[in-house]
Amino acid sequence: MKYYAPHYYAEFRCIANACRHSCCIGWEIDIDAQTREKYRNVSGAMGKALAENIVEGDPAHFRLRADERCPFLCDDGLCRLILTLGEDSLCQICADHPRFRNFFSDRTEIGLGLCCEAAAALIFGKKDRFHLLGMGEDGACVEVLSAQEEEFFALRDALFAILASEAPLDVRMNQILAELGISPLGRTLGEWCDIYLGLERLDAAWTERLLRLPSAEILPLPAWESEFSSLLAYFLYRHLAGALDEACFSADFAARAAFSVLSVQIIRALFAGGEQTLSELIEISRLYSSEIEYSEENLQTILDCLREGE
Ligand code: SF4
């Protein structure tokens, strides 16, 4: 098995109590069976706290407080489980976040999700062009992929080659769509706004930003080409692989590429209409990611719109 991750991956560090939008607030956190068993053996005050703050089920999960904070998130933003029992005490989801994985028959690709502001800062901050690095000590082993996976990597490489060219980002995005035979995304920003407003929404700050979309413009923003190129690389890397799970690989691959381009256009339009700073770009991207990428239902609704080309 080969493991790959983007060039910035190894530099990721959770910023814990410096994080303005901790992933320990607002998300239901499932506890894997092995960790649940480990927690049963914790004694003393911490054992009692664990017993009181876990809801049993398949899987069990932490009982969020009324303000939606994880019961083990201290007021200073640090994790009481880490402080008391050490980092190894975390359940799989907490230890893993914000990492995501795409699995192939003989390769696993890992990435960092944009819903985490520390990950977003890395994705935008590293100026080298997106590329993957092998991880681990298996450099010599030969990778065995299925025929469809071979096709997938050839197609993806072609899109990343377009993305790596020197042409303006808008030209590259149109070339990517043309390569896959997709016509331009077919709706105005106002129409996309209505579709996004029809999705499940978690944060009022996202709704507030979405409502600005109809009056926004898609501007090239030359000073931010590098950041938006990195953003497109992120979406392509994260989402294209999902096409391998679908019955109609080619159509889904094209829809996922279109989703990547659409996501960049929406984030760029929202960004262009406001304060153009890196922290604002991180915030809009973080919101978009939490609301769209981390809801399978929302993601599928957008993909369906793009598949139908309505
Ligand atoms: S969102 Fe990212 S930086 Fe913030 S607490 Fe979670 S992992 Fe750490």
C-alpha cells in the first residue's frame, strides 16, 4: 500500500486554544468502539466524567453541552482528555480531524479539510504548486491499480497539468471544463444562491454571506491567483476520487470537476465583494467547507444539479 499527501500536509498542527472555530463545538463526535472500551477502564474523577458525558449507541458519542461544546473542551479552548489522559486517549475522529482519506486498491491519499482554519491557512499559505509526496518507507514497492483507477489517474493528471500552466485561472478553469466536455456552469450567481439557500445550513454567518451572492461579481483578482489555484487543487484532489464509487464514472468525474470550479467561483465572488484579506479568505472557505463539503446530502444535491446541467 502506498500513501500520499499534499506537499503541505506534514506541516499541519492543530492550533488548539488559538482556534476561533474549534471543531470541538457544534459537531456530534462519535467514539469508535476501541476507544469506548478504553474509556470504560478510566477510574477516578475522569472516569466519572466520561461515564456521565457519553451517550451510548452504535457508535457512542459525546453528550454536547447546551451551548454545543464538547463536554471535555475547557473554557480556555484546551482538551481536558488530552490534559488529563494524554493525546493517545483521543477517539479516532478527534485524533484524525481535519484529515480526510481517499482509498484506492493499492494506495491511500490523505488530505487536510478546509473546514479547519489551521489547514486552510496552510493550503493558502504554501506558495509551491500543489503536488503529492509519498509517505512512509514503501518507496520501492510497486503499486497495483485497477483499470478504472488507471483511467482515473490519467484523467486527473491531465486536469492538474492544465492547472499547473501559466495561463490566468479563468482560462485554466474553462480548459478543465472543456477537457471534460462540460459547458459553462449554466446558472447565474443569483440562481446558484437560491440552490445553496435551499440546502441545510448550520451557521447564520454562512446564510448572511450567501445572501450577498446575487449582487456579487466573478472578478479575476490577479493578486489572489495563487490562493485560488491552490483552492481549486484542493477541491479537485479531495472530490474527484468519489467518482470511482459511482455507477457512471465519467459523468460523475465531470460533475465533481465542475463542482470544484463552481466552489472556487462562489468563494471568489463572495471574497471579491468584501474585505480582501487572507483571514477573510480563510473564513469564507472554512464556512463553505463546513456547510457544503461536510454535508454529504448538500454535496450530493449540488452534484445532482451539475450532472443534470439544469
Ligand atoms: S478546527 Fe483545526 S485548528 Fe481548530 S481545534 Fe479543530 S483541528 Fe484544531
